[in-house]
Amino acid sequence: MKNKYFAIRRSGVHGKGAFALRPIRKGTRLVEYVGESISPKESDLRYDDTNVKNHHTFLFSVDNRKVIDATYGGNESRFINHSCDPNCDAVIEKRRVYIEANRTIRKGEELAYDYNYERTPRTTKADERLYKCLCGSPECRGTILSDKVTVKKRKTASKKKGKSKKKTGTSAAKKKQSKKKSARR
């Protein structure tokens, strides 16, 4: 089914992007981020970033047990690019991911949310270069990695290196917790 809010076309940010077909009001739920549900371990096996020059996956980390791989069974949501100054947020509700407008979006404007990739105490400058940001915003932090550590160092150190980075939504992503909406990550 064709999305009524946006269309996919070539992007100046990266590859393909999603562009508003009409004005979109703040708070509008645009699309669900869908794809194959896999474990974090499986996502690391599928996408080893240790030997690549350019990072590119359609992964979204929902929680410590679920990653959505939109390469398989994904929809047009996978083409919504990153921005350090986004006009959308990724909202997680009941282990499902939705993309919502966080402000009014003009017709023709490219949709974007902050990928906020996992940053650990072991994140290096090389990681920041691998996950370089191309958003062009005056607010750009230069990387699609979170600006703060999002994954704390484990007490028992893992020997596995080069774990694949996954989208974790925005730091402002709402973890809606109510009787009807139990969210999480």
C-alpha cells in the first residue's frame, strides 16, 4: 500500500530518502518501521562492520532481545534518513517502532530522524568516521552515533569486536508508558 504522507526519491543526504507529499502536522504517525525480527546476535552475524569502508544497514534495535532488519520484509520507512536536527522521532510502543512528526513538516521536505546509534565506552574516532553524518544541519555532530554513551561497559567484558551498530531511535524518542501503551526498549 502506498504511503499517503511521503514518497521515496533520490536524496541529497544519502541514497534514497522520504519526502513529504503534503504538509504534515506535528504528532502525525507516518509509518511503522517493519522488517524481519531478529536477535542482536543475529544482526551482528549478518552485518559485520569490521571490514567495511561504508556502513549501510536497515537495522533498528528495539531492545536487548529484538532488532528489526528492514532489508527483509521492510517497507518505505527504511529510506527515512538520519539528521542531527530531525523533523521526526522514532517512537517505540509494545516493541514496535513508529515514525512520527516532531514538528510541522512542509510539502517537499525530506523526512529524517536521529538514528542515535549505540555508543559505548569503547567507541573510537575510527567508529565516528565509519558512522559519519551527512545531514548538513547546523546542529550536525559529525556522526550518526549518539552524542553520549548509550551502552554501558559490561562487568564481564565481551571478547567480540566490531559489533554492528543499530538504530536506536532518538534520545527524545518517547517511551510511552501508560495503561494502554507499555513501551520499551
